[in-house]
Amino acid sequence: MQLTLEFGGGLELLCQSVKIHNVQVDTPVKEEKLTMKDLLSWVRTNLIKERPEMFMKGDSVRPGVLVLVNDCDWELSGQLNTTLEEKDVVVFISTLHGG
């Protein structure tokens, strides 16, 4: 499945300072649909090059990371259970900043 992943608010630093990634993610075996839980696992394994603990806590993103799927807050669409479709755009933005 072709997806566009965007990282902002400092999270791009965990992905070699690349903000936009056009990626091909395979649907997990035994499943018909790709969910955000599957995608986060894929991101941890394939994109995050350093300090994954700054992006994820357990199976989800850390508190303070805003997740948008096609410009819609993932909290409105089921969070980890959000089903992804071909050519979806997923944005991760850190809302935590130093002062």
C-alpha cells in the first residue's frame, strides 16, 4: 500500500531529518486491512533511525504527538484501529517544544 508519511515539530530528526516519506507498506499476513497499529510498528522498524522512545511508547505514539490521517485527528477515527487506504497521508507532529 502506497502511503505518504510526514514528520514535523522535531520528529523529522528521528528520521535522518527527512520530513516527507513516500513509502510502500505491505498489509500484514492474515489481515485484509492495514491499521495505524500496523503502520506504527512498520515506522519503528523501517524509518526511525535513532531514539524510537522519543516517538513511541508501547504500541502507540508518545503523549504529545499529534497524528493526522488525511488531515483528520486520529482520535476521531479510532486511533490504533484506524484503517488506512491506498495513498493516505499520515502526519506526525510533536507538540512538545523546549523553551
